[in-house]
Amino acid sequence: MPEPQPAIAAFASRKFVTRRGPDPKQERSARTRLLVLRAASELFAQHGFRHTSVKDVADRMEMTKGAVYFHYPSKEALAVAVVEEHYARWPALLEEVLAEGFGPLETAEQLLARTAVAFRDDIVVQAGARLQIERPHIDAELPTPYVDWTDLLASLLVAARDQGLLREGVAPDAAARSLVSAFFGAQHISDVLQGRADVVERWAETSELLFHAIRAH
């Protein structure tokens, strides 16, 4: 009989309270809604919330403001939708990594490595990260960042400790907080200095040091 898998914390489902447009009933409407969301993501990532308007999104889409408002009735609703999509990336990524059958420590390593790729390549992830930084300027409920990541990594490190994979004396909660601080610090510095072009390489350097420090030898 295979051993039961350890309990791993899951990313919470994120739906925030804001006024929304109608749910699209037709494929064409749903496709347009996604294209509007991507256009908004590109503008939010480049210019931020305060310097992006609904007219900017409409102009990029070559549509009227009224058409944008049909899908997203306010700029805040657009921002909330982008942040929701940002958070929706992580459960799917976790499921992908778990399906490959890594141990808990390798799961944590793989998850963070692939998240670095998402921060480099995925405009929705980039926009959601910037909107979280600008959350004091957005009149809508957004989640407290980093909490789910810390809980998830702590649960993986608890499983690693229970399997004898952590170095003696390493506290899973403290190690998880350190990993989260290091990862999001690395991606922010990469964003400021290189527009995240080197985030995968910079995180690989940091990851090698940190996981070497906590792994049992």
C-alpha cells in the first residue's frame, strides 16, 4: 500500500466584492471579456492603476468606453478582475507540480521556480503584482498578499521535516517566511532593475542557497 500523502495547504479561492458586469453568455462575449482583461493587464503592468483609465483600455481595444463598461462597470472592477486572475494562476500551477510526484521539498522548489517563470512571462501575473502594491489607491477589497504562499510552503516544509528531509533545527514556519520574503524580494528587485527579464536566473541563485541551507545533508 502506498503511504498517504501529507496534507498540503491549498491556495484559497479568490473572489472579491465589487460591482461586476453581466456574466457573458455567448462565446464571442466571453472572448471579448478576456481580451479586455488582457488589455487592462498590459496597461496596469506598465502604467499602474492611477495612470490607467477605462478610456485607455477602450483605445487599446479599439472599442468604445461603453463597450468596456458593459463587461467591467468601473476601473476598480477591472483591477479586481485582474487580481483575481493573478491568484487563479497559482492553484493550477500547484496542481501541475503535485501531479509530477515530487517530494515535498522538491515540490516547493519546483513551484517557486515555475512561479518565477510566470512573473517573467505572464502579463496578468505582472499586473496583479503591481496592483497589489498599489492597493491603498484602489477603492475595492483586495486580499492581503503573501499569506497563502507562506501557509502553503509551511505545510510542504512540515511534510519535509516529517520525512527527515529538513536540516535539524530548521523551523518550517520560519523557513517558509524566509522563502516568501526572498522570492518576492527577488522578483521585485528584478522588476525594478531589469523589468523581470532576469527574474528566473536571480531566483535560481537565491533558491540554490536557501534550499541548500534548509535541506538535510
